[in-house]
Amino acid sequence: MITHDNFPTPDLALRSTDPAELARVRQFAHHQADAAEALRQRLAEQLPAADPDGRVLMLRRSLAELIQWRYQLALTAPGRLGIGIKLDAERFRTPLRSDPNFDRLGTLGRLRAGAEWDPATRTYRGGTATPASRIMDRYGRAAHARFDAEAPGEDVLRNEVLLPDGRRVMGNRLVRGEPAAALARQLVIRVGGRGHDVSRMEIGGELLFAVSAHDDDADTLHAEALRRLANALDEDDHRARLWEWQTARYLLYQSPRTKKGSDAVIRVFLVAVGTLLFGRPPVMQQDADLRCAVLGQLDATRMPADTALDPR
């Protein structure tokens, strides 16, 4: 039985020091568990008997259903926690096409509880650290360490993904320096164009972004993720199934389908399918999205939460 314990709340969602607010955010795990269990039951009836192409089609439809589920939850949400752009439910079903996501990493003052706006620096200053601010600081450092190791002196690090069949596809990018400043200016224009107030949009400080993959590359990565999961059901070896699931997880996070909400959709989907593969529900890594966006394929495919699934 899939429960809320399979969905530890991501630190990135914990943007307050108020226990009541944090408890409210953690309740989202119950919604995820209900959706995952319902999907598991549907797939258990049909998926194993289908051929590989039929399985891929079922999995694709399941993801589409989960996107609609996340959109419906967003319609009734009380609003986002902390400082940021007002929640727009429509973004949870807006396809990520020709308009990549720019997700900022590193020091973000708006993630600190009680931080105050400083117009001179275009940052939020002061306040109290939260789990969200701490984990973003951590992954900002990890991104810079990856630059130092793989692209010293460069401001753009292109993440090449190796597929199981040997193909190499470009995934997301890490961007810093002047290219990141250009992205920040572009982001202000985008957000303002949707009618939002950008006067306190945090675009100062040391800029560092994770930029989602180009459309064609993302489509290739996404299709391969579904194929890996469809084929995993035919694997008799537990370790082989686990590897296919881990590989699919990385590929799914490298190929989000919508502007908002992809993280929750991927988590629910992976737990439901993983339960069919392993005979018990996996526990999602709380920072799975950040690991896959920042650390690179080798370091992001296996995660600490997977230990319970490894028979060794």
C-alpha cells in the first residue's frame, strides 16, 4: 500500500519557520499517495499483459492524467508558501514548448523567513534560514563545483545524457555569469508579460540557473524514459529492474512536460510504477529534482533513498 511516507516533503517546499505552515505543506504527501495508489491499481490490471508499445501508451496516458490531477489541485490551493510570484494554476498544464524553464540555484534571499526587500541590490536580505534556503545554497555550491570540474572558466555547462543504447542527447544546462544575467532580464520580461508585478523580483546577487532541455532533446529523453519502464516489467532480475527505474527517473527529470508541477507528477508516477516493479512502494528522494538538475547523470541516477530497494 502506497502511503504518505513514500513522499518525504522536499526541503525546497519548506519555506517557513512556522510549524503550522510547515505542517500544511507536508499534507501534500497525502494527495500524492492517494494519486499514486489509484494509478497503481489501474496499471496493475492492464500494464503487465500489454506488449511494449501498449505499455508505453498506457504510461504516457497516465502521465497526462497526473498532469490534470496536479492542475486540479492547483485550482484549489491556498497559494504558495513564502515570497514569490502568485500561484497561477494554468501553468500546471501549460506545455513546456519553445519556452524553457529558468530555475535559479544558489543563494536566494526570498527563501529565508522574514527576509526584506533591498531595491539597491534587487535581493531579499536578512531573515532566518529555512530548509529551502539551505538546500538551494547547497546545490548552488554543487553546481559551481561541477563547473570547476567539467567546464573551468566557462559560464555555460551543457549536460550531455548517455542513453542505454549509446545515443548521446543534450539535457539541461547550468548557466552563470553574464549569460545568467541575460536570462534574468529575459525572465523579468516573461513574468511581466503575464501581468505579474516584477518590481521585487530577485534578480540580483550571484546568478546561477538550471535551464531545461530543448524541445526535441526533451522529447527524446522522455520517450526513452517510458521505454525503460515498459521494458523493465520483462526483466526477471531485481537489480535490472531497479536500474531501469533509476534511469527512467533521471530521464523524466531531464524532460519535464509542463511549466509548473512536473516534480509532483514525476514523483507520483515513479512511485506507482515502481511499486509494480518491486512489489513494494519505493520512497522518493526528497531532493530528486535538484539532484537530477545539478549533479550530472552519474551522480544523479542512484540516490540514497534507493538503498532500501537494493537487494545487496
